[in-house]
Amino acid sequence: RRLALAAAARERRAQLRRVRAAINDASSLRFPFCVMPFRSFAAFGRLVPFEEARSESALVFCDTWDNAASFAASHPLVFLSHQWLSYASPDPDNAHFEHMVRAVEALAAERGFSPDQCHIWLDLHSIPQSNEATKALAIGAIALFAATTSHFVACAPETLHLDTGLLCSRDTYLSRGWCRLEQWAFMLANGTDSIYFWGDASGGLQRIDNVSSWIETSIKVFLGEFTKGEDKELLVDVVLGLYGLAFVSKLQRADGAAERGGGGAGMNCDALWEQLQTHKAAIFPAELFGDLVELLETELAEAMAQVSGDQDGERWPRRPQRRTEGKSSRVTGRPSPDKRESFALFDRHGFDDVLRASGRLYKRACEARGRSTFHCPRGNPLLHSTMRV
């Protein structure tokens, strides 16, 4: 019985370390933020991989989060998402490229910026394709990439898949697990107001709010289709970390709403949050997550309670003034008309305090159990988050 209890305790500690690492990874820029000027994107005449774009000096590299936030302050950034049309190449017959160009031009016209000011994030040219190690780092940072961009366009015209001969469309796009992950990351960071769908020129650019059940479908990442089933396991920590940041943001908003008397611009965020809670079992399948989500919620709620408990004579920090009061975006620096009220996952004001409080809880757990039975790593990773806004 003693051995069983010890094994259970070790497993619990491993889960806790995994939760902490997932949050830290989701809030740390582990690979440069890479975007391509729209003029260069259009001039290539086709989609090009990261390695070719780098060789042609066609990419802008932001190596730190400060660099990325500063660059985003003066450039409209568009996250382009699409379904690959063959197993080896995303757009072998150039079927998507022309639609992407038209979609960005339509977006620029609707949002009131020049296409020449625009920069594009696209998986093929923004994520390394040849080196699996750097590719994994970039995928792990997708939350930050999505948070930096201000617009999301799902490009899904009806086109035949080169290898299967099957029709690729809006429905098949929504069925792809990787496409859902990109939307998940963007929604949690930016809400849903700036997500668009492009099917073809006749349909034009559409807000996904106008497409029935789009959001409900896209947030269920692990119910999507993956060419490699093992990819699901790789994405568990990415999705867990994103949810952890969203959970803290929700608690912050609730605290702020209580002080303001409720209501306000967070209602769109709260509607999305309700969707997440309603479909929680499908979003976090038990066979992949176990009780990691519950552990994460408990850990972060306790940390926030410690911070807000006035133990150090300070209240929970107030969030900065909202963007609608003439302030620029905390993430991008753009005025509020271009980046609306969001989940603000990456608002470090207050969140750093939660991380520090969580670290104190972790340290006390180490001390209570003793180093002989509970190994406390040198330097809690949550206390050394590299992200700064």
C-alpha cells in the first residue's frame, strides 16, 4: 500500500510539473515570430517554404517578444490558415495562392489599411519545414504568434486534394485538427470579431460569426482529423497552456467586473468562454488529458487567491485601462478599432503575480515533503517567463 501511495504521489508531482511547463511554454517566445510583407508574398506568385523565404530575405524576424510587439504596433498582421492540398505540398497547383491574395486585399479594404502595410503569417513560410526540432519550437509558440496577429483568414475554396482526389472545402477545412488548433489559439488571444472565412470570389470575405456552428466546431481541436495520430499527443501541452492563460484571464476579468459592477466590453469574451465550458469534455478528451485540466484550474485558482488575499498588503493588481479609452493595444499597440476587446491572455499586469504566487505554493510543497521524496527543480520555470509586453 505504501508503494502504491508513493507511486500515486510521484505521478501527481509529474502532472503538476507538466501543467507548469505547459503554461510557461505558452507564455514564452521559443522561436522567432516570422512574417512576410504582403508585397513579397504576392510577388512570389506561389506559396514558398520557410527555408526558401529565408534565403530570399523575404521574412521579417522578431527574435524577442518586445520586438514582435513593437513591430506589430505599426503593421497590420494577418494570420492565414488553410488546409494542405497534398501530403507533400500545401498548394501544389497554386489553387490557394490566388485566393489568399484576393482575401488579404478584401480584408484590407474592409478594415481600412493598405495591403502594402500588411504582413502575413502562414504556416509554410513562418514555421521551419526541414528541421523537426525548430519546427516543434515554432508550433509550441503558436499561441504567441496568434496573439500578435490582429486578423485571421481561413482560406478554404472548393479544390480537389491532389493525393486523395477528394473535394477540399469549408467543411473539410473545419474538420482538420491543425486548422482547428490555429483558430483555437487566435480565438483565445483575440476573441472572434476578427476571424474571417474566404471560400471564393463570389462569396467574398465573411465573418465566421455569420457561419452557423463554426466556433463550436473549431474549438474541438482533438475531435479534428490528423494525418498523423501521434500529433494529438504533441498538442496536449500546447492546448493545456493556452487554456491556463485563458483561465487566469477569466479570473482577472471577473475580479475587474466585480470592482466595476459588471458588464462592459468583456461580454464577447465571456460568450466564447461559455462555449469552452459547455463543450469542455470534447475539447479536453479524458484519454489525452486525464485530470490535467482540473489540476491546472486548482493550481491557478489557489495562486490567484493567494495574490488577492492581501497577504503582502496589496490587492490583486488592477488591469491597465481598456483599449476603448484611447489606449493602444497591450499586445499590438494598435488603436482599439483595429484590435477589439479580447481575452487578453498575455496581459502581464497581474499575471506575473499569479506566476510568482504559484511558485511560492510549489516551493512550500517542496519544503513540506522534503527533498528526499519531492524533488524541487532549481528555478521554477514559471518564475522565469521570458515574455514581456
